[in-house]
Amino acid sequence: MLSWLRRRQAPLAPAGKLEPVAFAALFPAFPTTRVTLERLEECIGGVAMIELGYLAFLARWLPAAEVFEIGTSQGRTTLNLALNLAPGGHIHSLDLPAGYVPEAACYAPAQEVEVKHLERAAFLKPYLDRLPVTLLEGESTSFDFSPWFRRMDLVFVDGGHTQRVLETDSRNAFQLIKPGGLILWHDYTQPACPEVTAFLDDLGRQRPLRHVRGTRLVIYQGG
Ligand SMILES: C[S@@+](CC[C@H](N)C(=O)[O-])C[C@H]1O[C@@H](n2cnc3c(N)ncnc32)[C@H](O)[C@@H]1O
């Protein structure tokens, strides 16, 4: 009985090497900020509900934010970021071209099985004509991000979950942000994505990265 209870109460994210920090300690306005969330049904491979809330908050908190997301999938994070942008904000979201057969090196194995059959941007399509969203297609390690360099307030990295893809995506993320911009990565400490945890633990030795407590998010706040 006790072991069942312990399993049930296990924290969402087991310990990694990065320092965990409460989201509200980073963003004191979070507890009193109202955000809009939609399409909260089960979403395979998608972020957890509290992570969606944190992302929505950031979209609302940053004035007229320009956002770049790597990994649209069904578009639930794209939708909820877009719903919370202040007027003038915009989100650009990249995923593999339809029908693209990914190299195994793009995905973490568990996700390869799960996400490749999902309809791209399905959650987002009914809203596309009224939300400031641009859907982009390309494989992120060969995609030309340079037109967006130094323009982004927030970059969300949730595409391929292998070392090779993470290295390129993260290098691009640091070039995409404006001074003071934010980068968030997903799937830190996710058992199915060990390369994400290893990669971010390693990157954390060169950059001030924080693990958002109780989540699989890691955040970088540019100076
Ligand atoms: C975990 S899903 C994103 C989930 C989404 N952020 C959410 O929570 O709603 C990862 C997505 O990244 C895409 N992806 C994987 N490797 C990629 C690559 N090298 N370039 C572009 N997109 C990639 C996959 O096709 C998949 O749709």
C-alpha cells in the first residue's frame, strides 16, 4: 500500500543536474496573471497542463512577443501561445514537412512511434485565420533560421530529441533571441528522452540554465 502511494506521489520530474527553481520565483507576476487555455484534452507527446500554463503566461507577460517554436506537432502549444499573445505578437512554428520520413536520428525512439501518425497542427487549424501564427515546414538541422535571428522574445525547443538535433536547435535558439530573450526546452528528465537530459545538463555547464521545478521545462533568460 505504502509503495503504491509513493509511486503515485512521485514528482513529475525526477532530479537532473540543473538547479530546480519555482516558476513563480522567476516570474512573480505568474500567480495573479489570468491566461487563456484551450484544447485541454489528451495530447500525445504534448506538454503537461502546468507547462502549458507557464508557456501561456510567458506569451502574455512578454509585451507583443515574437515567438519561435520548434516542434508544432498537433499545435496545442502553438495554439495556447498564440491565444495569449498581446496585440502585435506573432508565433512562428516549425515542424517536419508532411509525409517526411524522419531519420531515426531526429526523434527519441519512443516518440518516433507516437508522433509520426498525428495530424500536423490539427488543434490549431480551426483558429488559423484569426490567430497570429505562421506554420513553417522543414527539418530543423537543415532549416535556414537566419531571417528570424535576433528577433525573438521567446523560443520553445520541442522538436527532435536527440543530441544531434538538440545541438543544432539550441545553437539556432541562442541566435534567434533578442538580448534579454527567453529559451525554453521541453522533455528534460523525461525517461523516454535521455539525450535531452544529458544534453541540457552539459549545456548547463556553459550557460545559466534552470530547471522549472515540477516540470520537464528548462529555461534560459538572456542578459
Ligand atoms: C513532442 S512533439 C511537439 C509537441 C508540441 N510542442 C506540443 O506540446 O503540443 C515534437 C515535434 O517535433 C517534430 N520534429 C522532430 N524532429 C524534427 C526536426 N528535426 N525538425 C523539425 N521538426 C521536428 C516532430 O515531427 C513532432 O511533431
